[in-house]
Amino acid sequence: MVDRSDKVFLVLVAAALAAAVVLAAGRARVEQGNRTVDIIIDADDARQVAAAAGVALPELLLELRAAGASALAVREVTLGELVAGGRVLAMSTPGRTRLASPDGALMTALAEAIQDRLPQARVETAGSPPGLAVGLNMDQLDALPVVLRREDLRAAGRARLSVVARLSNFPAVSPAAIEAAAAEAEAAGAELVVFREEEVLGYDGLLSETMEAMRRHGLLYGFVEMAGQQGDAALARQLSDGLIRVHSISDSDMLTISPRAAAARYARAARERNIRACYVRLVSRASRDPAATNINYVAGIADSLHAAGFRIDSAVPFVGPEGWPPAWLRIIVAVGVPAGFLLLLRRLIPLPSIWAWLVFALMIACAGAMRGALLEMVVPVAGLAAAVVFPTLGTVWVLQAARARGAGGSTWETVRRAGLGLAVASAGSAVGAMLIVGLYARVHYMAGVGAFSGVKVAHLAPLVVVALAVIADVPGRKEPLKVWWMRVRLRVGEFFGRPVLIVEALVVLAAFAAIAFALTRTGNQPVVAPSGTEIKLRGMLESLLSVRPRTKEMLVGHPALMLSIALALRGRRAWLPLAAFLGVIGQVSLVNTFCHLHTPLAVSFLRTAHGLWIGAAVGVIVILVWRLVFVRAARTALR
């Protein structure tokens, strides 16, 4: 069913693809222009390692800097910690606490800090040695973060490490407290802030004040991926132009992971997820030489990053060139999505041209009605539609072509046609992937602010549509609607009316279980984590190929699609719906690779290429085994 209308829709898709390629090239330039990664050492960890090694903290930091560290993360100490450490003496009576210390500079800083963070408290300076009287009980002051640890700041200065401020939220936080914390971070020389504990500063009613204070004091926001801090996503949206993606390995993981594996993990995070700050928790496990162990650990991280093409220095946000991306290019990209939808719809239903154009006009009108909210509404909807339409269109198209071509040819001719079909279907899916890249061509998506919407729908919908199209045996050619409807009713009735063999039921149930399991593995934080064996396999593939392909593409989707094309060529309908159902998984996964908006384009292209050539090789083996086992078995049975 290729008429003038379809040709016009194809031209619109081609124009959208051209615009998307231009936007993708701009995004690639932005990604390649930011190759600086910060290696941040946690000051508390460094202090513990220094104590275990019997060396002074500044001495250890100097060696860590020589190994590749670029920054020291310094946290705020609480008033309770100062009292417990003997730096400050506290005497509390009901409704009043007196604080004293021989360190006059510390008491001056405490007076300012407490007054700024608790404006409602009465703070009086009196006595000799200097003392403070605070109109609150000590239990109300114990957890109050007051000052960045002074000795850590001095040690960072001696080691020529930049400072990363670790600021904490607390129940009595106020706009004045947020301003004081930001001002202190700036005065300490910090350019980057990584918040502590489970909440960002100001959560949840004062996030705008936090954003304004950070902008006022020139502070960047260290957004820790998958940390799940309360308020982190909302603050990231407000500070998207001043955001640094941070990766860290948790304390629990550091108890089991090897330094070599940890170094590779940091390099992979920088290479594949646009991480620009590695927050390094030092190795605290028993060691004969704790200092040497951690110096070698940091050197391994730096070497891995250098090998991946990164520089070690203070991280900077992603910044696009002036006027990028052009809005008109993204509009052209958006027009390609309804055009692709109509191409798919007319492959499934012989819709007359007039009705196709009415549907197209209606979709454009709906997008125009949302003109004022283009980025907020049109982009997610169009992106999801592209993720559903194009892998479905590519798969349906090649299967219909294979059915129309019919049987004939040798085994190797079948293999050749199946491989060509995989390439054509993948090209269709790649068009959808590029349209998604064009729609989401914004710097803040590269920094991890915002995510592709509707991942589960994008995975499931193409599977359902392709399976129904194969079951109904829709030919994809022009014919009267009445004839089309009679065929659909007949084929669907035949499929669901015939007896089901036990082996068929078991295979189908296994396939659905596999799909359900795959859906639990989608997203940045999957419900089911990879097993130890799978992690080892991934590591092996990464060491061999630099970027590992997706398992569901190379071992399931692409081979199954090639087998389904072979079945369609031979007119084998019994197992065709299941093979096609599994085959579209690879096409969905191909598109989904480009839906990870913070993954560099070069990585996504390489991952896709590896998945295709390995999947094609496995597909050849699958077709040969099918021909050897089932076709020859059928011939033998006929004799």
C-alpha cells in the first residue's frame, strides 16, 4: 500500500530525520567539549585512613593528589560533635545553654553560625574565656550543623585540593540558614556542593531559596545519581544550568568491591552516563598499608579515566552554544512522528488517503493547541509515540514483505534475506531513535535532569501490535475495508480457536515470563538487579568490546526477528506470532538505548552496532539449526 500519500509521509519522516541528525551532531559536539572529571575524596574517609596509616592528614592528601585526586569533600560539623570532641564545653539549664572554648576564633564563628541558622534563638557573647549563652536546651542544639570542619579546609589548602562543600538539611532550617550555609561554602573556596544524608538543603518548602542562594554565591549542584535524596530532582530542575552529575560507590558496596573493579566502574560512569564528578569513598578494609592501598586505588581511578579520554580537574556543567537547539528544527522533528504513525496505521489498516490526512491534520492541530507548553507536553508525548511507532513499523514492514515474497530459495538465500530484513527493520527503529534524540536535544537532559517518559509502555505496546498484526495476517496493501475485515476475523478466529498443544503453551508461558522479567529490568533503577553471573558476563563483554551490547538484543531480539523472517518466507505460520513477538524486543531495545538521555551518543551508537552484528551472527546459527532440526524432521516424517 504505497501511494502518493505514503510517499508524502515518507518525505516528512525523511525531513524529520535530517533535522534530528543536525540536532544530534550539535549534541555530540557539546558532549565532546566537556571531558573534565573531578575526583573527590571524602575528608572523613581520608582522616580515618591517615589515622590507620599513622600519617598526618595533609601528608596523605598530598600523596592522594599526586595519585590523581582533585578535590576534598568537607562536611559541616554539628555542635554536638564539637562538644563530644572537647573543642567546646556545654553547660545546659532549662531553656538556656552556655558554650565556652579557649578558641576565640571558633567561638566567634559559632556565634555567627548559631545566630544565622537559628534566628529565633537569643545568642549572647560574654565571659572570659569567650563564651556564648544560647536561649535553647542542648538537646535542641546537638544536631545543628554549624561550620565546615576547619582542619579539613586547612589540609585541603596545603594539598592544593579544591573544596567540595557537604551541606546538611536540618528541621529548623530557614532562608537565613540557607543563605549562611551557602555564604560559608563560598568563603571556604567551594565551587561544588554535594548535600549530605537523605535530604537536600531546604527540603521541602525552601528549595527555591536554596536555588537562589546557590546561584548568588556561584555554587554548582552535585547531583548524585540514584542516591534518592529527597528534593534532589526538583532542585536539579531549578539548577539545570549549574549541575554536575556525581557517581559514588556506597559504603556497603565498598566492603566487597575490589579497587580495580571500582576504578572501572567510575570510568564507565563517566564514559556512558556523562558523570563528571567521582565521589570516592576510600578503602577502609583491613590492609597492611592503608595509605598505599588507597593511593593505588585513586591512581587506578585516574588512570582509567585518562584511558577513556578524560582530564582530571574541577568539573564544569554542560553548556550548549548560543541558540542551540533551534526551536524550528525540533518542530520539524516533531512533525515526523505523526507521519510515521500514519505509515504504520496504513500498514495495519487500509485507510483511505482522505482519512489518513484528516488523522494527520488532527494530530498536528492537537500539537499546535499545546504550543505554549511545547517542551513540557509535546516532547514527552511525541517521544513516547516515536518509541512505539518506529520499531513496530520496521518489524511489521519486513514481515509483510517476507510473507508477500513467499517461499523459495536455498537455506543460504533464506539467511541472506533474514539478515537484510533485520537491517531494514533496525533502520526503521533507528529513525525513531534519532527522532527521540532530536526531540530531547537539550543540555539539561544530557546532565540527567528529566528522563524519557513511558518506558514500560514503549516496551510493551510494540510487542502487542506486532503479535496482533502477524496473527491477523494483515497484508499491508491497498484493499477494500470489507475484505480486510473479513480476513482479520477469519485469521484471528483460526488462531484463537484451534487446540493448543502442551508444548506450545509451555513455550508461550516461558516467553511471557521472560517479557515480564525484562520489564522489571527497565529504567535507571530496575526492580530486579543483575545477578553475579550476569555482572561478570557484562564485565567480560566490556573488556572485549569497550561498550557492551544489550543481552536482549544480541541473544533474543535480533535472532528471533531473523527467524521470524525465515518463517514468513517459508509460509510457516504456526510459530510465527511467537517468533515475531520475541523479535520486536530487539527493535524496542535498540530505540530504548537512545532513550537514556544522559548517555553519550557515541556510546549508544557503538552499543547498537555491537548488538546488531552479534545478534545477526546468532540469528544465522538459529536459522541453520531450525532448518536442520525441524525442516529435515518434517521431510523425514513425510517419507
